[in-house]
Amino acid sequence: MTEQKVEAVERALLILEAFQEGEEELPLSTLALKTGLYKSTILRLCASLERFGYLRRGENGSFRLGPTLWRLGSLYRRSFDLGEQIRPELRRLVEATQETASFYVREGEERICLYRLNSPRAVRHHLDEGARLPLHSGAAGRVLLAFDGAQDEISQTIRGQGFGITRGDRDPEIAAAAVPVLDNRGRLRGALSVSALLNRFDSAAEKRALDALQESAERLRGALSRD
């Protein structure tokens, strides 16, 4: 009986995991294709998920994520108690660089975009808060690995220089710079990142981003003093 309950939970979570960035609404056929589950199984599970607010079904029959996930996501972000310190720094970074600024934390073998402020430019690198990205690619992911004790050559280099730069690492059109956010006891709290289209991230833009990131990280070092 216990095994059956776990299997049902995992199938329900598989449905939620099917929603990715840019896919705000999914029809039943797409959910079946993505999860490998029978449509009848999906409908039964979705009925429970909808009852608890994890999903909403539109008039066209397609499914959207529900408000319960937003509530839980808000609780997750508040558990870090960093928003009041981080968001002003993101605004400063966007003002200084005109590019997208983000704050990531490590979650297992992924990184979570906990806070972000997108570039005001029409053509930009767009991110959503809550996005889950690989830990082993991208400047922020590599910084999190490096300052969380990874011993590979890249991590040692990043620790030595105090920042990470990537160009076309996770996405061939995106470049990024990132620095660790340490509290006043030297503990890693996350990574600040500025990301931009690759063709805009020349040496001058890179220096501008790093200067702004390091200034923000230094201000945060004094502000983040929670035990």
C-alpha cells in the first residue's frame, strides 16, 4: 500500500514537472507525451491536483499551474530571508549594466533562480523567478559549485579569482558573469549574476558587470549576518 501511494505521488509530480519555461498551458495530449502516462491516469491525477490548487483547467481543456505553487514558492523564498537585501542590489546591477540580474541558490545538483530583475532592453536574456537550471553550466552555477567546495580545475580557478565568466556555456547566445554572495562569517549564501546576449558582452561590458557585481557582493557581506 505504501509503495502504491509513493508511485501515485511521483506520477503527480511528473505532471507538474512537465511544465517548463514558456509553457504556461499544456493540453492533455502534450502531458501524455511528456510524462509517458495514460491519458486516463493523467486525468485522475489532475483532478486531485486541481482540487488542491496545484493545477487549473481552462475552458479549452488545457491545464495551467495553480496558485498553490505560487504560495509554496513564496514560502520557499521567504525561508531564505534574503529578499529585502537582494532585490535592491538587483536594481543597482540592472541600472549599472542594463542587463538581467539574478540571485541563485544551490538545490542539490541544480540552481534555483530565487530572485531576478530582467533587463529593460527589448532584446534581452529573460529569466523567471523559480527557474531551475543546471549547476554544472553557466557562470552562477559554476560559482556555486566552486564556493561550495568543488575541487575540479575550473572551480579552483574561480575560487582563486573570486568570480566566474561564461560565454555560450549553457546557451550559445548567452554570456554571464557571477560572484559568490558570502555573509560576514564567510558562509556561501548564493550567487549574484548578470547575464546578457553574447554579442553585447564585450570586454567593457564584462568589466562593468564584474565591478557592479563585486560592489553588490561586498555590500551584502555586511548585511547578511543571520546565524
